[in-house]
Amino acid sequence: MTHIAAPLPGPADMEHAIRHHHAAAFADFPAQLVPTTDSADPVYRAALAACSALGFIAHDADCLARAWAAQTLRLGRFDPAHWPDEPADFGLQPRPHARPFAPCPSRLGLYAVLPDAQWVGRMARAGVPTVQLRFKSDDPGAIAREVRAAVQAVRGTPALLFINDHWREAIDAGAYGVHLGQEDLDALHPEDLHALRACGLRLGVSTHGYAEMVRADAACPSYIAMGAVFPTTLKKMATVPQGVARLAAYTRLMRGYPLVAIGGIGLPQFAQVLSTGVGSIAVVRALVNDKQPEAAAAQLMAALKP
């Protein structure tokens, strides 16, 4: 382990320096309470206070503070200007992963999240490269039928189909992949995760900040979705909109994965979202609420081209 070569500034000076260098990027976020900690590490404590002041909720501020302490040890000096983005400093797994899920394209392009199999087929035939069935029902029979219908709907097209939540039905129907939220991922038993991996199904995971990205990395998924980038009315979010500055930081950290930005993104926001380096943008309302969804899809796909 590298030792600190230069004397550290005082904790208050380190906290101030971090805030000074990064306040402009995160100006839209209200300050959070500093979590209590037993750590005596001055870099950790300074970064924890600074990241809380910059608006990061407790478990993300803790994650960042640990990374800042690890970065300082690795560099042998405290660098307040460099926002942590080295995977090893966050404890992410070395690559290549020992037990990864099956790979998917590094750039998934336009990613359409759709309410039923009819919409899935319609957008697949319109040339959308990646589609997700997000079918909501409490009827197991209806879920199984809709998943099978969605798999059938993309046949004969190059579209890659992910099934939201219903992973058992996705396996049975032969879908390309499955997408899980954090709660669904946490609810999986190790043997379930093994079954998903063993059958060759691709796995995408939703994340809403640093701590969730670290947890997602432990599963070695095929891709990681990051959001919600902007406000969305489609579902109640546990976290505030992440914004473009945070998205850019997340993209630097998770650069080894195919990355999907999601949440309140329409055509006017495409350029700034793409500037962060993500390879895919997920949309919902930009297609299903449009009077001419095929034309809207063509416009959105054109905006994604380099």
C-alpha cells in the first residue's frame, strides 16, 4: 500500500478544498446532514463532510469518502481537485470479472422502455435496437403470456429484448435479457443469481448513486442503468434527479460497463446526456406519448449517431 508522501492539510482545510473545487458542478443539490462516523481517518472525515455539503445522501457520501481516502493512499497525496473515479478506489471488482453475466453490446443505442408486447413489436419493427418490456400485472398467467408475446414480437428484427423484473418468465420464454431494480436484485438468492447467469441471460441493473453502483458491480451485470437523470412522473423515485454532472462522474467510474442513462430524458436533453460518455439513452414518454412514435424513434436514433 502506498503511504502518504506529503503532509496532509488539516481536516477543515481538506473539506473546504473539496467543496471549493466541486461546488459549481453540484450547485443544484441541497446540503445533507453529515452521517455519524467512528472513523479517525482525516481524509475520510473531511470528504464525508464535503460530499454531504455537496448534496450526496448518507450512503453515497460514505462511499465517496472511502474512495477519497483510498485515492489519497494510492497517490501518496491529497488531491482535492480530482473527483474519485478509479474503480479500485471504490472496491469495484478487477476486470475481467471472474463470473460475469453474458455480454451485450457496449453501446445499446436507443433503449425503449415499453408497456406491453404490442409496443415492443412496434418499436422493434421501427428499428429501435434495444427494447424493454415493463409490464405491470399481479396475474402470473398474464405476465407469462405477455413475456412470451414480447419475445415473439421481436423475432425477425435485430432488436434486443430485456424483460423488466419477471426473470423466471424471461428464462422460460427465451428472452435476450432481464432488467432488475435494486430491490429485485437484493431479493435474489445466490442460487437464483447463478441460475440467471448459467442460462446465458443478460442482466441489466438500475442504479441511483454510488452505493448502488458498487452493489450492482458485485453481481457482474451485462450493463448498468443510471438515473433518474431528470425529473420523471412515471414512478415515485427514492432519490432526487441525479443531473448531468453526477451522471458524468458515474460514467467515468463505471466506464468498464455498457451504460444506459434513464429518467426524464427527451430529445432536447440528448446532446448534454451524450456528452457524459454514456452509450445508450432509455426513453419512455418520448415514444409512447408521441402521436407518431415511429417518426419520434427515427429522430431519437438519429440524435444518437456520432
